[in-house]
Amino acid sequence: MTSSFADLDAFFERTADERLADYLELLRLPSIGAQKEHDADVRATAEFVAGHFEKMGFEHVEVAPTGGHPMVYADWLHAEGAPTVLVYAHYDVQPVDPLDLWTRPPFDPVVEGGRVWARGAADDKSHVHAHIWAARAWLETRGKLPVNLKIVMEGEEESGSEHFDRWIADNREKLKADFALISDTGFYEGNKPAITVGLRGLVYMQIDVTGSKVDLHSGSFGGNVQNPANALATIIARLKNDDGSVAVPGFYDEVRTLTPRDREEFARLPVDEGQFVSEYGLHSVFGEPEYGIME
């Protein structure tokens, strides 16, 4: 039996202008978490988000201190017998310098061609705002949510999440859930939504390469003294093989092998290699030969 969402669709149609105005108001807040001069703006953005959840009837709403920018927490836990979903998003945005490269002002949102142009319009205030209004739609049309919902929205994602791990550890009991949804991803293409099940990880490290204790002229010493810049280039080049596979010993030890079902799902995605190369101005597709573009 298929559930009808006609009442929710009608709500979104009815509130289209209000939602857009509210979204633009959120985008006008310059919540640049990496810059101290915007600390008050980041705080104001956290309070904007928390205020929306509180107004619609969420409980335990707080703009929680972390030692850095605050976490926004809110919950609605009245769906008896239903699972509990933990939703994450972040309300901070990247810095905007250099401003002279912007064709539109970063914090004065512009609507053009059905798109909203502003810093954070995609990453990640779009997700923040979507969750606010999705919850409001359910509560105003049906008086309840279909699941128990816990909201966690961070203000330091774009600057390293320095205080996030500690806050999670300190609130592990409060954050217990059956399912966690990370809302910091994009659509597959255009207006085609996607369910992202994994992202490439990253690790930060610093390598210092030193050479002679004094400056040496390359014309006299270039053949018998290694240049630290060349040595560093060699180290970096040796991290990968020519076919794109990683050459670091042990790197693949915990990499899960793709199953036939995984490959079937990837194959269903409308990927055109020629279009991929053309769209990004590439010479060809690069990567390990046994994997497709999306894999």
C-alpha cells in the first residue's frame, strides 16, 4: 500500500515564498567559522537554527558550548515504536576571500535561473534548511513525525571540527540512535537526488625534507647533492603507481571488495565517459583499470 504525501506536497507549495525568504535570511548570515571576526555571526546562525526547531515544538533545544563554535542540538522523541534517527549537518561556511573573484556578493543571495547563488547555498545551509522545513511540514500537516528525530548541527566543519569529537564523547548517551544520516553531500546530477553510502577519506600529515646545512649552487653541486624539493617530489610520486593504484604497503588491507550487487548498482547510474571527460576538460579518465568511474 502506497502512502500519500499530497498533504505534504500541498504544504510545500503553499509555503514556497515563505521558505525561500527564510532560506535567504539564513544565507545572509556570514557564519565563517575559520575567522575570529565572524564569531558573533556564527553564534547568530546557531541561534537562528535552534530557534526554528524550538518554535516548531522540538525539545531539549540547545546552542551547546564546545570550547569553540557551538553545537545545535534538538530532539523530537514521540514516535512510539518507531526508530530513532540522528541527523547531522553543519551551519558554518568557508571563507570568501578573495572577494574580487566573486561575480555575485557571497552574503547577499541572488536568485537566478531557478538557483540561489550565495556562500553556503549548497554546502551546507541547504541541508540545514531542508531538515528544518521537512520537520515543520510533518508537524504542521500531521501533528507528528514518522520517526524519532535527533538533530545535531555543527559550526566548525569547515575549519577542522576541532571540538566535535569531544562533544560527541561527552554526549554519547544523548546521541544514541538506530540510524545516522549525514547531510553534507550533493545530488548525483542536476535535480537527480542521491543516497551517498561512502566518501573518500583524508588524512593530514607534514613531511619535512632537509638537505645541506648551507645553500649550494646547483651548477656545482646539482649532480651529487640531492635537492630537497626533488626528494619531496619523488616521495609524493611513489605514493601511487602509474595506473593510479596506491603503492603504500598495507593500504588495501581493510578495503572492502566490491560485491556483484555493488557493481550492479553503480552500473545503473547514467555515466557517460565521453561526457565526463568533456565536462571537466580532461584528456582521459584516470584511475585503477579494474574500477569504473563511479567505483
